[in-house]
Amino acid sequence: MRPSPEVEYKEIPKGHLFSPDEAARRKLWALQFIGTATGVFRARGYGLFVGGSLVRDIDLVAVPWRQPQDFKHPDSLVLQLVHDLGVTMGNRGTTLFGHHWYALWDRNHPDHQIDLKVVMPAKFLYTEDSCPGHVSASTKICCHCGTHVDSLRPPEADGP
């Protein structure tokens, strides 16, 4: 059995012009990819926002919409996407504000780059000791300091 040839991933220059038919095909594929990607991100606690024309590349911003209890580094999220969506990871880095960016490509569309920025969860304003009052929602995580409110309950007495 012969090994499959390596796919050559291409970044199309910003000034490249597409024919109307080619632009429409590229945008249609991008919209299909985004529909699938949105569900994958949502299952991991992220909202997915789209920018740009979707013709030359796909610009995505993933924002956590809930505080993940088991938050992992964005590299872990992207590695899961590589598996779930059939994409390949190229370059990656960190922005000035600490968010992470990735250049991804779909294996079947090597000339349609996917630029992903993952926004890091907000830092908590207080520590458990300095929190002015623990406030939590259905997750039982204080939105001020990140403490799980069940850990604040006094121990139950053992018998009479």
C-alpha cells in the first residue's frame, strides 16, 4: 500500500481576486464548515463568532460562554477540533492580551485557511478570602471568585 501524498496547505494572498462562481462556492463551503464547528465549540462551552467575507479565509473567534469547571489550555481545545472536524493545525501564538490564535486548514480544502482566535476565560476579580459575597448560578461556582459554593458549607455533624 502506497502512503498518501502530503497535502500542501496554501495561504492565499490578500489581494487575490476570485471569480463570482468561485467566491460563491468557497463561501458555501465555509458556511457548512461553520455550522458544524459551531456545534463542536458549543459542546465545549464556547460561543463561535464569524468575521470577514468567508471567501479567502474563515475568521473565527471562540469565546467561553460559561466558566468551564475543567478549563484546559486552548491547545487542548484545538487538538480536540483537529480530531472532531478533520482540520490540521499550522502556526499558533498568543496575542498581546493573552488570547491564543491558530491557523487551521481543512484537509479537503487546503487553500481555505481557518484563522481561529480563542478568548481566554475572564479572570476572577476576587480570591475566596476577599470575595464580598459569594454569588452563584446553577453551576454553584461563585461568579466573583470562582469558588465552588459547596466547599463553603460547614461539615455535617456525625450523629447526636
